[in-house]
Amino acid sequence: PELLLCLIRIMSLHTPTVRGLYGETIEIPCDPFIQTENAMMIKWKYVPEKKDGSPQDLIVKSKDQDALMTLPDAFKKRVSMAANSSLLLSDGKLTDQGTFTCMVVTSTNIFEHQNKLEVLKSPEGLEIFDKAQELEIGKLTKLGVCTAKNANPAAEIMWLKNNQALMDDGKGIFITKDVKVDLDTLLSTTTSTLKYSAQKEDDGAVFTCRATHIVGEPVTSWITLTVTYSPETVELLVTPQDPLVEGDNMTLECVADGNPAPTSFNFHLKGETIKVENKNVFTITNVTRDASGEYKCSLIDDRGLEASKNVTVNYLDINLRPSGRIEKLAGEALEVTLQIYSSAAHSVSWKKNNRILENEPKFPKIAYSDSGVYECEVALGPLSRKASFELVVQGAPVISSLSKHSSDDGKYKVLTCEAEGFPKPAVTWNINGTLITESPFSNGKIIQKFAVVPSENLTVQCTVSNKFGSDSKSIDVLPCKYKERIRDQTKLVVGVVLGLLVATVLIGLAYWLYLKKSK
């Protein structure tokens, strides 16, 4: 007997823990190394967790007999024995926690195996009470009370701001924790209270309460808060910002950083104060250069919070002389003057007949080629001004060139007369001939080509004239060589024919002599 009791004590030194879920059936195994198939008796005993009483028999099963139950009231209709001798405990409760002993009696030994039962239960959700709707900057305020109810063991609660854990620092963050145990169910309720001193950047931050437990996934609940504070700065915005030009609509916008932001402002417009309510903008339409100057805005109830902005309205005016249609005689001078009145640096470009000029046009001595439409454009940002004049150069025509050349086939002579003048000069020739082409009259210039077929030496004269005068030039023209070439070609053909006849006669004579000799 002493040896048996020692063996039982040794087996009882290590007591494994069995964990079961609250409200579910819990299986408590007997020692798997004990052979229970041929056991004479198997008994389950129970000692409550508080260990304030002696072991209680729960169920006894003798060999070849039905199980006998001697259950306390707390276990009635909840205890049974499985085929493998495990104890089955339905509807697990925290009051079930304690030590369960499986005793196996064989013909030679008595074995005991103990299990310590721990019943687990996850919290029944997570709630935040006493939620703060808004926080005043710099003021320590209770943000909320987070509660995880009826768990075992007690749930752990953590507070986070924008997914970053908050720690009690004794300054701007205070976190208190409390755990209460229900005396009937022994379940624990964890409560955590967060007090927080908000900063301006906390506006719109998400504060999260997170509960973790040995059973199940973490559960969370959150609060999104508004941080209120009085305005500290004011800014005046002007639209459009740059450049603002005459004719634009200028919008003044007063922006304050308070939360909630102010909705009414005073706009100070060059000596005039205008009050606007329920909005923070004021628009001036079709501004002029006189609108340049300093503008201000301020809070209606705090003139000390004020912002200002200097505004420049850009303008651009030009005056081009001459303008319109200008008629000048060739050889005269023309002075072109462009006056520019602007608020800032600008660019100037010139065109003649829609073609870009590299430089500003100057006319110390007007030529017919200077005729055309001149246009200047001055640009300042989006502002653009244009002015133009048309220069018409007039004067008596002058022949600049009179030339001649033979046609490709040599049958006639081509005379080319080039002249300048305005109005368009008339071109005449002193001999009969054919007009081949006449160029378009452009920039006071005209070119005419004339065809003649001289049979002898001629002096041909080109005359150009308009209302201002006339000009003439002459050129000597020799006869065409076309007929002489025909006679030369005829002589060549006759010579070739005679040569062929002589060759034929010689060949015939040689053949006759050959035949006679062979006979």
C-alpha cells in the first residue's frame, strides 16, 4: 500500500491544463497511457478551483456494469463518460473550473490522472460609451469609455490614434483601466477610459479602441473627432494670381484657420469697407488699372486678425504712326513711330503681308518693294494689342532690265522687259510681235515677255508709262538662224546620198570583175 500511494503521488506532481469554451461541451481526457479497457473500475472526481472542499465523486463505472452517477447539483444532467473513458461536460461554465481526477483500478494497480480545467470565453463585442463629439484644442477631455463585456480571462484593451498605439504619458494622454468580475458567472468586464488633450493636427483623426483576447480575433470600435479652436491666422488670396489684366474679374478670398472656420468677413477695398456674410469671397468685375493697390480682409469680430495683398492690374496701350493707307512717292522717306504704354515688360513683333520681319521697318528712302501691309503686335502676358498701316509707293515707272534670248527651237527671239512703278504701268513695244506672259503686278513690279521673228537686224524698244511719267529702253535684235540651219542640213543630206550612190557603183564594178576572172 505504501508503494501504491507513492506511485499515485508521483503521477500527480504534473497536472496538465485542459481548456474548453464557455457554453460548449468540454472533453476532459483520462491519461492516454493508462489502459482502461480491462479496468475493474473507473472513477471521476472533482475538486473546485477554490479548493475549499474535499473531492467530490462525479461518476463511477465498474466492469460490466452501468455507470453510477453521484453528481452535485451544479453538474446534474451535464456529465457523461465517453467510450475512451474521457469525461464529457456539457454547457461549460466558469464555476466548472477546478481539478478533475480520473482514477483507474486494475487487478494489480490503481492509477490516477489529474487535469486542471480552464474555461475560456471571448468578450461579447466591444462598445464605446460617453463619446466626445468634439475636442477643444489644448483642453484635457474624456474622449470615451471602451468596454469589453463578459470574458474569461479578462480582455485586454488598447487605444490607437490613426492606427498608432497611444500610451499614457501623464501629460496629454491619460488611460485608466478597470476589470470587474460578475459574482454569479465569474465573467470579467474590462473598461478603459481615454482622456486626451487635442492639438490642431488632430482634427479628423480616427481614435480606435481595440480589444484582444486569447480566443478569437481582435475586435475594434472607433471615433472620428472634430477639434475646435479659434482662428489664429488669416490669409488673403487673389484670383487670378498673375497676371491680372484690365477687363478681368478679380476675386478676393479671405481664409482663416479656425475650426469651425469663420463665415463672415470684412473686405477693405482702398478706403472702402464691405461686409460679407455666410461666404468668404468678394468679386470685382471688369477691373481697370486704377484698381491697382493694397487690399485687406479681416474677421468681423476681431479686426486684429487681418491680411493684406498688393494687387497690380496690368495694362497695355499702343499708338502707331502712321496708320491706315499711306501713299508715298518712291525715293521719299517715311518715319514710323510706335508708342507703348504698359505696366510691365512686353514683347513687340512685326509682320509685312503676314510674313514675320526680323526688325522694325525703317524707310529712309522708299522703294517700290516696300509696298505692303505692315502690322505690329505688342504682348504683355495674355494682353495683346495690334496696329497696322498700308504703304503704297507711287511714282513714274522705271525699266530696270531689258534682255533677249532665243527660243529653245531657235524660231523666234524672246524679249524680257522688267519695270517698277505705281500705279501699274502700261507696257508697249515699237514692233509687231506676240505677248508671251505678263507677271502679276506686285510691290510695284511688272515683268513682260515678248516674242518677235526678225528677218533682218532690228532695234526693239520697250516703253512703260503711268500717270506720273514714262521710261523707254532699246535693244538690238539679229535675225533668227533657223533658215540657215535648214539649208545646211539640206546640203548634208545631198552629200550623204551622193556618197551612197558612188559606193554602190564601186561595189557593182568589183563584183563584175570578180565573176569575169573566175570564168
